[in-house]
Amino acid sequence: MCRYGARGALALERLSRAEDGRIAYRMKRPLPDGTTHLQVLPRLGKQEENSRKPSMSTA
């Protein structure tokens, strides 16, 4: 039971990045309509947004 709870939510070997920057997830089984991959646009998290802003020295 602990091993099941400790595993990741997604299988990393099924993730890939398309040429246009989208992230593709290959599903284990195709959907009834024949879809085999889900594609999403990457989104910047708060940590990445903060790291891209120039830092100001207050000294």
C-alpha cells in the first residue's frame, strides 16, 4: 500500500515535448475516439516567474 501511495501521478516515460513547445502525454490505452496523446501548453509557475524578473538590490 505504501508503494502505491508513493508513486508519481504520471508515468514520466510517457511524457514528451513537441516541437512547438507543447507537452504530450501518451496514454496507456487509446480513448474510444482513437486519441492516443493528450497535449497541453506549458505554464509558468510562480517560482519560474519570480526567477525571470530582474532582482533589485536594496543595500
